Amino acid sequence: MADKDLSRIRETAQAYAEAVRATQRFFDRVDDLADPSVQAEYATLAEQEKRAAGDRLDALTAVGVEVPSIDDSEAGV
């Protein structure tokens, strides 16, 4: 595996971890889940997590690292 591949894997894993931490910090400060602004902010955070997870999976897949039990790209097959 090339150094640039490993570096990309590390970067995407770090970005995913930070996205999850941002969501955790959000829930630490939320008081009212029914508030529309809270729901909108959560939707944004959830989308960031989803994008970061996809980037991480893409980086791993690009170098041949795949774990079918967690890779949902072929879900339902």
C-alpha cells in the first residue's frame, strides 16, 4: 500500500471520527428535540457523518480493504 493511500485512509478515518464527535457534542447541548432548528441541525450533522463514512469506505475500497459485513454498498444482495 502506498504512503499516499495510507495517508488518505488516516485522513478519512479522522474526518469520520470528528463528524461523529460533532454529533455527540450536539446531543450534549440539546434540550428540546422537537425544536425544528434542532432537527435541522441534526439533519446537517447526520449528512456530514454519512458523507464522511462514505469517503472513508471509498478510501479503504480503493486499496482493496473490504469487510462485507459492514460494507453496505451491496445491501440486499
